[in-house]
Amino acid sequence: MRRRFSAALAAVAAIAALGLANTASAAAGEAQGAKFPCGYYTNWADWSYYGHCGSGWVKIEVKKLIASNYILCVGPGTTHLGAEPWTTGAVYIGQSCAKPR
């Protein structure tokens, strides 16, 4: 029983790591002359960020591991999203928004 649980846990961790690595490397490859990657990325200390390389303010969906996903309005530059693995991704949802006051 214990061996089966360990094997299942290892498989889930491997799948999650592959998905996050692909997301971060794809976003890093889209950096368009910015000093940070465009899109979702994590740093060496496992903090999650979203780099908005465009102009204006846009809505992104922040994906969480356990808590509910949520919509966030971000401006140009880097936005801190929280600790990884609790934050598993962030994607632009195709909408603009007003700068929060």
C-alpha cells in the first residue's frame, strides 16, 4: 500500500514538473527585449510572476493549485503572484482593464 502511494505521488509530481517547466520556458522564449520574461514564469526561489510586455492594462487568470483561480488586472512590467507550487500558472484572457486605483 505504501509503495503504491509513493509511486502515485512521484508520478503526479513528475507530470506537474513537466507542465510547469514547459510553461516557464515558453514564456521565457517570448521575451521581446524586456528585462523579464513575458507571461507566467518562476524564479530560482520558486516565486511565481507574470510579465506583461505590452502596453496598457490587461486581465489575466491566475491558476491556483488548491484555492480557486481568479482574475487579476496587471499593467506593464512584472507582477508577483505568490509562491510556486501554490500558483501553477497565469494566462492572458484577451481583455483589457482599467488601472486599479
